[in-house]
Amino acid sequence: MRFQDMVQQAAQRNQSLLCVGLDPDPQRIPAQFARERAPLYAFCMAIMEATADLVCAFKPNSAFFEALGAPGFEILQRLAEDAPPDVPLILDAKRGDIGSTAEAYARAAFEQLGYHAVTLNPYLGGDALAPFLRYADRGCIVLCKTSNAGSADFQDLVLATGEPLYMEVARRARDQWNANKNVGLVVGATHPQQLRAIRERCPELLLLLPGIGAQGGDLAAAVAAAVDIAGAGIILSASRSVLYAANGGDALPAARREAMHLRAAINAARGA
């Protein structure tokens, strides 16, 4: 099944546009998982099982796993194998390289690890994306206007066309890279004005929205700016606010409550 179809089905089934990001800091793993043989794996699996009926996707951030070396790579693979089968997994790796290197990254993400989608950095150009785009059933989610404050350093630079660089990325994603209808864009929920402009320019592209929760994005404003004509077309990601909602208490009920709260808030903004 195609990634976009998996997202749509999960969103409809769970009445949710929420994505829970898995950014497990080893220093913040709840004590209840400390005695597990693989604490990070146990924690992430438990979070997924506790929230699988509340989300449209999960998004493990590869950096937190790669920092562990070979065991971390094994955990990434195990999560893909053991995750709830009807919720798509996005590998947040921000890959971007050329030639055989890009081909190897694509094989690693889609074939070796088995993820349904991956985030990609377009800075090296279309040939760096091509090995990923060839996987027609997998999602290729391209960084466009990211949620961090420093995104303005390059992404807001005005081109000779009079438009910012991020809008050129959006245009190419829509017109040049989406032959297999498997391209989406990463646009920070911290930038509702830019979100609205990108949605107007790309009415049919799936948008991944990080920046809610710990980064301070305005959920209602982001949803209102980014949803498509059907009130969907977005994946709104929250990580730390869900993972560490317990503040020392029982992690799983707290994570579930926070996910339920976010889902309700997103749906209220969609209705508004």
C-alpha cells in the first residue's frame, strides 16, 4: 500500500491528523523501563501501543538511535518490524546526498529498515532525491520551511523570481519531483503565514508539521493555515510533549492523555 493511502486510512479510522514523534533521550527514559533489556526499544514500543488508535503516523528520529551505534540501528529496525501494522512510520533522517550514496541511504531507509516514508534535505538538488522518489509506494517528505528559528538564514533568501527559496522548493516538489505522487513537504507549525502560502501553492501535497508542543507552535493557527480543501492533508507532529508528559509519573497514561488532548485540539481547529 502507498504511504499516502496508509496515512489517509489511519487518519479516517482514528479521526486523527496527529503524529507522535519518537525522540527518546536516554537520560529521560521513564524509570519503569530502566530494567528492560533494551530500555529505548521498550519505551518507544509502549508509547506506540498506548497511542496507536489516536494517531495517523509515528515518526522515529534516527539521530536518537544512531547515537547508540549498532544497537540503535537494530532498535530502529525492530520498531519497524513490531510497530502496529496499520499506522505508517516516518523515518525522520533528513537524508540528502548524491549518486550511489543517496541510493544507499534509500535502500537503508526503505529496504533494510522497512520504513514507509523518510524526510529528505533538497539542498543538493533533484538528483539527490531521485533514488528515494523511485520508490513509488514510499513517502518522500522534503524539507521546505523548517520549524527552527535559523531556518530563515537560507530558506527565506529571496531569489531572482522575487520569491523565497522555500517557495521554490515547494514549486519543484509540486511540478518536478512528484511524478509518483509520493512527495510531501516539511513545513514548521511555527510559521502559520508561510504555511498558508505553501498550501495555496501546493493544494494537493501532504504537509508534515513539526513544531507543536516544546517548540511553541500555535496549533490552531497552523491547522487552519495548512489543511487542504477537505480539512485534511496534514500530519501534525508532537514528540517531547507526548513522550515526557508524565513528569516523573506513569508514562503511558500520561502520554495517552496528551495524545488525546492534541487530537481533540487538532479536530477542533479543523472544525473551526
